[in-house]
Amino acid sequence: MKIDRRSFIKVAAAGGAMAAVGDTTLAHKVSGRVLADGKPISGVVVSDGLNCVETGDDGVWSLPENEKARFIFVTVPSGWRTDRRYLKYEGPRNNYDFSLVAWGASKRGSFSFVHIGDSEIKPGRLSDERKWVAKARDIASASGAAFMVHTGDIDGQRMPLHAEIMNDRTVGCPVYYVLGNHDIKGREKGESIFESVFGPCWYSFDAGGTHFVSTPMMWGDGRPSYNVEDVVGWLRNDLVIAARKKQPVMILTHGGVDSRLWDLREFFTRSVVSTESATPFEITAICKLKAVVHGHIHSNYFHRTDDGTIAIISAAPPNKNDATLQVIHVAADGAVNRAENIFDLESQWHPDDAAPSGGWKARIDNGHIHYSMPETGAGNVFVGSVDYSGAGTRGLYAFDAKTGVKKWFFPTRGDVVSSAICRANKVYVHDTFWQVYALDAKTGKLIWRFDARDEIGLTGTRLWGGASGFSASFMTYDDVSNRLYIGNACKSLFAIDPDSAEIVWRTDATYGIFLGSPTCPAICGDVVVGRANWAGTYGYDAKTGKTLWIHKLGNAPTAKERHRLAEPWLECMGFPLYRNGRLILTGHDRYFEVDPKSGEIVRQKKLGFDVSCFTAPVFLDGRIYFGSASEGLVCLDEKSLDLLWKAQVEQALYSLPTYKYSPIRSLCSVPVVWKGLIWATAQDGALYAWDPVSGERRERIFTGVPYIASAKVSDNRLYTADFSGRVRCFV
């Protein structure tokens, strides 16, 4: 039953959430005073982690004794800050006092804040860690940030170090921390380290007139002593005051849809957010929820609910491969205007806006291009775009293949991370909201749309994982059977009719997370193989969808064996390829060939370095070429699998393989053969060409912005699309 705001306030007030405002006559006094610039201030909320009360005109507040209390904390109001927002609870007493000072950056009206997450800092890299904190400080200062928030995964014993280098003093504005899953350590009271460094695991504060609630993960590397009812009990009491004040609300959390606290089954479709408690309530029914800001998925992400009212925003880590510092700009009514993403080495990007000699250069209107390798057909070049900022510019672009003139743009519901497919004057595109579109390739007119959200659980099912740029895979078109194979992370693989969008069959994977890889299914005769990073590799009957074999965690009897045997199948971001009756794969630290019918490895080569990246082998004259995460282009002898040579690239300006730290020399793309040379785009901002026999570098065309997408050769032209949205044609 939906509870409206008025009923919620009435019920919560009757339950005591608003009792004892300014009352110091309780039998067991837990009380204090809040002063602002030395004077009493009324209406400030103080809490013991369950009960929430407001100060009276004299600045005094009082709470009943709560044996489960660990802290007394103040909800810092808009326009103020404090050096001490919480005190350790030491039993009944009357001097739990707080002092506020004016802070203009958070006064009522439009404002900005800096968002980071998942830093998991390394003590051995402390000088580098201090550099990004200093950069965050400069960004906070330049943007006039009201505060900075770290949305979790600070990581265990490193919390004191993190608190030392990133705090109110070192960054020049209030800093708030959220409890992530990797911050919960130990079999009992796993939140104890966090509490000893950062205080309460759940709390609230105000900025710009908006009310922020910070909620913890309910699971992690250890076991917390609190439960859902503890957090929701406080949340209900906290929000009744926000609802009465008609404040817009934002949720700061780590897991987004993966917290075990928030029920977001109807978040995107009906803009509904409920609690996962025994007696749940809809936060969206009683408050004007404006955004859910989170981390956990290690990627930039900005989406709005279908009606556009609520934003869900994530930021990549500030110190790893895809290092991002995010500034979120908020309107006076609490609505998120945009997210400004500032990449680690962006100051070193120097885009070349000159067209290639004899070719052309074009640019998408806004946004970025991820893995969307240019696709050609019907006289056009197609590229997909992603939208980090909330500008609504995600979709598919079509440019004239000969001139680069923009023909049309089709907006999609989610980001277009992967490549489009063009067949018979139709172009198919897949977005991260699990929508598949068939468009007229010449005009961009929609022919049909296939909505996989209900089918795979984005709607109506609790998501224990994140829907991100990694949650929608590349598609594969089977010209023989006239089927379109669509992977959705590791949850399902669909075979659909490309003319009618009818489902021929679908599978249900047994690994229920949404951290997948955007690599494409491979058609291996009468077998279809799908891959999902961290989840496994799956073989299905192409006619029926029946599972033939699976390689995933748990196949081996012991933990040590399990990881050793499973790693090549799990760290598997490379595109699978079918050649001469064998499934060709790269993953973890090796190249291997597999019998697609049984899933058994026929032969393999352990390389001794990381090849978990978005690459695929290319075969030419008895040699095999593919990219790597750290060693540039790799060349093997096809017969012996001996390593013939490696060709290094420069340091990446931006790099997407997760859990890597600078400097990274990655070539995470699919090489192509053009004009007798091996060509590949690199994340150092260059297009390379090598001699296929010797590995000697013949060309390095520096275009100044990192490439995430691979190059495409068509009609003796080479097409590239860089991360900034520049599309080029080389002739």
C-alpha cells in the first residue's frame, strides 16, 4: 500500500520520531546544545542512530536513552559546517554539544559537490594517492563545492591512511564517507574499523536545501553487527522530518542497486524506491527523491528514471585506470543538472582536429565513444555514444562513409557501449538498458524495439549487482540461420528473429551478478558461446539454447584449484572467435583454443602477462596478433604458439580494464590488417601500424585522445572513433 507524505509524518510522529524536541525533562537525559557561530540555533536534527529530534529555540535537544546507540550525531544544516559532526555515545549526560560555523558553499540554492568512490588506496603508492587528493582539492575549490563524498570501498586497514590524506582540512571542504562492502572486515562487527575512523555508518546532512542520507552496505568482506531493521528504523525517523520540511532528498550509498537495503525493482520504470525491511516503505511516496549517488561498479554512469525525475549516478575510481573525479551540479530544487567528469590525464589530451590526408573527420554532438567500433553499411558509418553527464545525448550516429557528413542521430534509452550491426539496410543497436533497436540504415527510422528489461530482471526483480556499461554485450548476427544473438551481462543470452524481434530462445545463466563483459557471442557452427567477465564462459546449442557446457567459479573441487583453473575463463574480456573448427579465446594470462562442442581446451599458451582486455586474435600468414593490458601488441607463431614479438605502446591517457594503476601501456583493441600492415588503436591516443613479420613500428598517428573503440576496415578505408567522439576516415 502506498503511503503518502502526510500519513507517513503522522504515523512516524505517533511512534516517537519527533518526540522530545527541546525537552530536557526526560528521566534519562541524553541531551546537549547546538550553537551556530556561537548562538543557539533551532530546527537542527540530532540523532542517536535511531531516534531523531530537532533543537528548540534555545538550541537544546534531548533524546531518550538508547542502549544500542554508538554515536550522537548532528544533521549539519544547509549553509553551515562543523569540525565535529558526531560524538561517541557514553551513556546519559547533558553535554553532547555541537558547534556550527557558516559555510556559504552549502547555503540554500544551486550548489555542487565532488563525488569519488572505490579508491582502495595503496600505501606503497602514497605519493600518487596524494596527487589525486590534491587534484580533488583544486577541483572542489574551483567548483565552489559544498562538500566531497566518497561512496565507499576505502578498504579495511587503509581507512586511517585515507582519513589522513583526504579530510576536511586537506581538501578544504566537508568530507563524508560511505561504508562499502570492502570496508566491512572481520567475522563480528565488521564495521568497527570504519566507525573508529569515520564514525556512524548511517547519517544525514543538508546542502543547498537538499537532504542527503548516507546508508551502508549490508554485506561485505566481513559481517556487520547491524541489520536492515537498524538502518531503516533510523531512516524512517530521519525522513519524517525531511518530509515535513518538504526537502528534496538524495541517497548516498555504495552499491546502488546492490546494497540489500534499497528495493529498486521499479526504480527505472515507475520511479519507485522502497526499503528492503520487514515493514518496507516507499521513500519516493513520502519524499521528493532526486538522485541515488553510488560507487561499487568502477565505472562512470548516469541514467534517469523513465519519467526523468530521478538520477542514478556512479563514478569510476579516482586513482585507477579509468581515473575520474566527478563534480555533480545540483539545482535549487535538488534536481541534478549534470555530472562533470574530470579524467586523470585529461589535461594531457591534445586533440588533433585536422582531417586525415585524403580522408575526413567528424564528431558526435556530445558524450563519449566507448567500445563502439565503427560499423559500415548502406553508405554510412555508425558509432554509438555514451552519456556520462546526464545531457541525454546517448544514442547511435550515422555519418556518410565517403564525406563524414552527419546523416542522422537516433537517441537510445541507455548508453550505446557496443558496436552496431548493419545488414540488408537495417542497423541493429543494443543499449545498457537492455533495449535492442532495429533502424532503417539510411534514415534512422525505428523499425522495431525489443525490450529485454522484463525478460532478464531489470524490472520486477531485485538486482544484486549493477546495470552499467558492462551490462550489455556486443551482438552477433548469424547470416546462416538469420538470427541475432544478444548477450546481457551474464544473466541471459537471447536468440531473436532480426526481422520480427520475436524470441527464438533465451537462456538463464546460473551466475547471478551483473558485472559482465561487452564481448560478443561467438557462432561456432551449431554452438553459440557467450562470455561474462568474472562470471564464466558458456556454450549453448544454437538451435535450442540448451546449455552444453559451462566454465565458471565452482567447477573445481578446492578453492585453490577453482581459482587456478577458472581464471582464464573468468578474466575473459577478449572477444571469442571461431576459426577452423575451434573456439579461439584470450583471457587472464593466456591464449587458448577450445573444442566448442565440449568446452575442452585443445591447446593453450601461457604468456606470463595480462591479456584480459577487449581484444581478439587476428590471423595472417601463419601468425596470430592480439592486444594486451600491459605489453602492447602480441604476435604468436600459429603452429607452435611461440611468442615471436611484442610491440609496446605509450602510456595510456585513459584505460578501461578494471583494477589497473598508472602507468599503463595497454593495447585493448582488436587489431586489423590494412595495406599489408597490422593496425590498432591504443589508449595512448594513437593509431599504430606494425610490420607483420618483424613487429617494427611503421606508423604512429597521434590524434591526441585515447581510443577505447577498435578500428574498422571497410572498402579499403580505415575508420576510427576516439573517446572524445571524433570519428575519422583514413584512406
